[in-house]
Amino acid sequence: MTLLPTSVWEDVATKTDLELHSALLKIQFNEVHNDLRNEISGVRTELKSDIASLRGEIASLRAELKGDIASLRGELKGDIADLRAELKGDIASLRGELKSDIADVRLEIAELRIEMHQMFRKNYVVMISAIFAINSLFFTATKYWG
């Protein structure tokens, strides 16, 4: 005891002082604990509210997006129908032009055939005439010389 620093008995804590201090700390700890629970509960409520709000916004955006997609589909269908009608008209026009061109080519081929037949007949007649002339000359030559 002589080694201990000198102190007043008022500075020395007793078991009852420690128990009172411990009880006070427990009460303060419980208050802090309850405050934290209330804060966490409030934060949870806010988060649930925010999540519900975000879900509502997402649902709204999803519905809006579906509407936009449906609108675009309708526009595309209309555009495709217009393109098909335009292409059908162009194809019909091309068919008409091609039929006309084919008819012209067929007419030219027919005219060429007629011309070829006429030339063939002329050449045929010339060849037959030439053959008769040669035969006549040959016949004459054989009578004269032979």
C-alpha cells in the first residue's frame, strides 16, 4: 500500500459505484440501440418507397416503350405496303416495256426470216439456172466435140 500513490477515499470506486455506472452504460447503450433501430427502420421504409417509385417509373417507361414500338411497327408496315405498291407498279411498267421490246425483236426476226427465205429462193433459182446452163453447155459441147 505504501507503493500506491496517495489518494483521497472519494476518488476510490466501490462495487456499487461500478454497478451504478454499469447500469447507466446499459441504459445509454439501449437508448443508442433503439435510436439505431428506429433510424434503420426509417431508412428501410424510405428505400421501400423509393424502390416502389422506381418500379412504377420503370413500368411507365416500359408501357411508353411498348407504345413507341407498336407505333413504329405500324409506320413500318405502312411504309412497306407503300414500297410494295410502288414496286408492283414499277414491275408492271417494266413488264409492259419488255413485252413491247420482245414483240419488236420478234417482228425483226420474222422480217429477217422472210428476207432470208427470199434470198434463199433467189440464190436457189440462180443456182438451178446456172446448173441448167452448165448442163446445156456440157450437152452442147459433147454434141459438138464428141
